[in-house]
Amino acid sequence: MSSLQVEHITRQDGKTFVYRLRGVLGESTYSFEFLEELRRQVKEGPERIVLNLQELEYITSSGVGVIAAAYTSARRAGKRLCLAAVPSKVQRVLDICGVFDAVDHYDSEDEAASEG
């Protein structure tokens, strides 16, 4: 398993910021730095944030906590955070922790970015 790598883009509509995660979302320092980046984006960025998890290899309970905390921050700020392209092994962990049903999720990044 590899460490967390993050690519971020602003979609052409200017209303959506996308993070494409690769590797492991877990206990690493970078995972928590990523949470701080997400919280900054919630405060300063567009109204919608999409986490594309298509290339996420694994997620730990700490990684679930990162997603849950970012989701809570977005809701409090009146913004929207959703998941896209969640691999089945990651979905199972999110299901067990009760997060998957709470956070909007879509089959693709395009679908997540276009939903209102």
C-alpha cells in the first residue's frame, strides 16, 4: 500500500472543487494535513467538494474520521461534500462505520459534480 496522494482540480463550472485520492487514507500525517486542506476549501472554496476515491487502495478508521469531519465541516458551512467512484473495499469500511449512507455518493466524478 502506498501513502496518500492527492490531486485537486476546480471544475469548469467554478462551483465544484474535486480531490482525486490515491493510495491509503489513514493514520499518516498527510491524511490529517489533507483534512486541514479540506476544511480550508470548505471555508474559502466553491459550494461543492467532490472526493473521487476511485484510486484509493485502502481506508482506515482514521481515514473514515477524516471524511466524516470534512463532511461535518461542509454541512456547518452550508456547503456540500460528496463521494465519487468509491471502490467496493472502501465502501465496505465506510458502511461498517456508518458513513457511506450519511454522505452523498455517486458512481462517477462527473455525476457527483453535476448533481445539485
